[in-house]
Amino acid sequence: MRDGATGLNGDYALSEVIGFVLLLGLVVAAFSVWAIYVVPVNGREGEITQMNAVKDRFTDYKMSLDSLWINNQSGVTLSTTFNLGTGGGNSQSGGLFIPMLNPIASSATLAVNDGGDTLTVNSSSATTATVVNLSTLEYQSMNNYWIQQRYYYQTGGIFLSQDNGSVCRVSPSFTIAKANNGTVDVAAVNLVPIRVLGGSSIGGKGPVRVDSQVRTPTRIATLQPDTWVNISVDVADKPTALTWMGVLNETRIRGNITDSSWYSFNVVEDPVTKRGKAFMLINGPYTSPSNPDVYLTLQTVDYVVTLNNIASGIS
């Protein structure tokens, strides 16, 4: 048993120790709750914002590239900047607790790829089919808190691929529409397959500059009369083929070709390679081979695309 002032002072010291331990426990608990719940939420919001910015950047990129070939700007280089991930090329703050309070910055890969996808266009008047490689400029996310997404520019369209499938965000420069040749209704098929040539890749964090220049500015001004035109797309898998089938059907519907006698379509999967193929046959309103009722305009445009790192520390 403690007596007098000595025992009282010991009780006070013990109370201070217990109070400090309790306060430290509350601080650690608060940090733990923040790290477990708040940090992932903030990280998720940051990555969603980043991917929305990537979508907008690809849309701007498509519009700028379209303006180059429409205006025959063969000597002009278009420069566009993409930010890889949410880090922005900056290092995180140091210290004991600061990294725990901030989400881990994500990264990404930007690449010009040729994955073997092809567009084949054949018609009644063609001696050989036109085959175009559908190369891509693609952004593959490496998110830490949200789903992985792959945005890519392919033949003038913007596509999004993720775990639950793929979708076309912005349509390519394809038109399948009902028209009139001055006497009767006909089908007009206008296709502008666009290739991006380069074959480079940059991964990590921070900004990347994409330089693009038209290689083939010549435009086709004449229409080719045919009795039928067949469009087929060969891609990596059947879900992607279904996405392309949706693209072709959407432009057909917008063009007011709704009579099923004017067209046919299908999507198939190779049982061995598992690659998918979508095709659409436009045969117009008439069945007589001597009466051309499908008019085809086909122009292939090539861009040379290079990727360049940007030193983000320079202002």
C-alpha cells in the first residue's frame, strides 16, 4: 500500500501514461479508418476522373485527325498530350504518415499497336478485295482502386474495352445510307478506313506527346456503282466483333436503310483461334445485276504516329 504524497504522485503518473496510450490508440484508429475507407474512395474518384479525361482526350484526338485528312494537310504535324495515370509524373510526399493519407498514384501504357485486326471491303466491280490493317493508338490503364480500362483509336473511331465487354464511344467515318441517283433510290456506302503507323509504346506515369502526320492526303471524289458491297471486320474475339456489328448497324439505321431486303449481316467466331468476324452485305433495292444500285466510295488514310516522353519537371 502507498502512503501519503508518494502514493498520490504515483497514481497521477499512471493516469498520464494510461491517457497517453488511449490517445495514441485513438490516433492509430483514426489513421486506420482513413487508410481503409477514405483513401480507396479518394483513389477511386481520382482514377474515374482520369479515365474520363482520357476519353475526352481521345475524342479531341479523333476530331483533330479528321480535320487533317479532310483538309488535305499532309505537311502538318498534330501534337497531342496524354497523361499516363493519376501521378502526373510527380513523386509522393515522404514522412511516416503522409503516404498513408494519400492514394497510390496509378500508371498507364500508351502504345501504337497492330494486333492483326483487319477490315475487308469487296464489291461486284472489284477484281480484288481491299484489306486494311486496323492498327490502334491505345491507352491501357493500370488503376489501383478502379476497374482496368482500355481506350483505343481505331480506323477513326473511339472504343472502350473493359472486363464486362467493349463499346464504341465515337463512331468511325463510315456511312451506309439511302440516297437517290436522280431517278431511283440507291444505297450509298462511304468508308474511310484510317491506319495509325508507328509500333511504339511508353509506360509509366506523367505526360506523353503524340505526334501524328498524314501520309496519304489524296481524296477520292468519284462514286463506284455496284450491285453489292460486302464489309467484313476480323478482330480478336467475338465480343469485339459484336461491337463492330453494332457500329455497322447503327450507321445503317441512321442512313434510313431499314428494309431487310437491302442488306444482311452476321457475326461468327472461329472455333480454333476464337477470333471474331462481323460482316454486312449491302445489296440495295434491286436484284438485277445489270442495274447498279449500290454506290461505293472508299478512301484509305494513313497517319504516321510517334510517341515521345515529356520531362514533367520542366516548367
